[in-house]
Amino acid sequence: MRCKAASLKSRYTMIIPLSELPPDTLRAIVEAYINREGTDYGEHEWALEDKCEHVIGQLKDGRVLLVYDEESESVNLLTREEYAQLPGQG
């Protein structure tokens, strides 16, 4: 799961705690991300439900962060490493 380098700027101003979101809202955000990014899971095709559970698992264990983008007033998913490399973060 990777975001395009051009979008990795210091505009991500807040990590959104998962505990602040209702489960259906989190699920909708993850589904939108999967559909937008066209995530690649290798040789085998995964059902949307399986992809969502995989991404939500990464969010819950902290490998992926849900971040607010002040510039576009939207949320995005970044790996912890991607977030740490942003100017003014880490």
C-alpha cells in the first residue's frame, strides 16, 4: 500500500485515532481507498471484504495511519514509514 510521492507533503496535519470513528465510517474510508488506489495483492484476486479486513488490520496494529489532509479537507492512508518521512513530521 503506497501513496504517490507527489501527495507526500507536510499538509497531513493530524493522525485520526481509529477510536474516534464509527466502524461503518472506517469501513467506508477503507473501501474508498481500496477503490481509488487499486491495491495489488499479487497473483491471487482478493474479495473487497478480504481487502478491507487486511487494511483495517494494518490500521489497528499501527502499520498504517489514517491522516487528515488539511489542503484537500480529506483523509488518506499512509504507512507509518511514509508519515515519518514527511517534512515536519516523524
